[in-house]
Amino acid sequence: MEVALLQGFQLDYKWAGSKICIACQIDNAVPVGLARAIAGALHHCLCTPPCGPQRSRRSTPSPGSQPWPSSA
């Protein structure tokens, strides 16, 4: 169960299944700290407007287009 603690599970977490199934559950789990870090990075990327000049795949921008949607 030390591996479960390293993964971020609480000491009193209730497991179900055989020892082999429990080991598979622990092995397949994403550590809480890693999940939190990934979620924070995604939130930052999705909620923060990009900086600097915008690059577009189009060679010329379409009329009336904006690089970032307005918040109004």
C-alpha cells in the first residue's frame, strides 16, 4: 500500500477486488499532484489570451476577423 500513498491516495482509502486487481488500479491511477498540475496548465492555456503577434494558417486574414474573441 506504500505505492498507493505515493500516488496520493489517503491511508483509509477503501479498495475493492483481489490484491492483483488492487495493484492494477493503483498502477493505472494518475497521481493527484500530476492531475492537478496538468489541469492547472490546461486552465491557464485555455483562459489566458495569447501574447505577441498572432500567426495564422491563412496568408491573409479574412475581413473583420480578430485574433482573439472579444470579451464583450
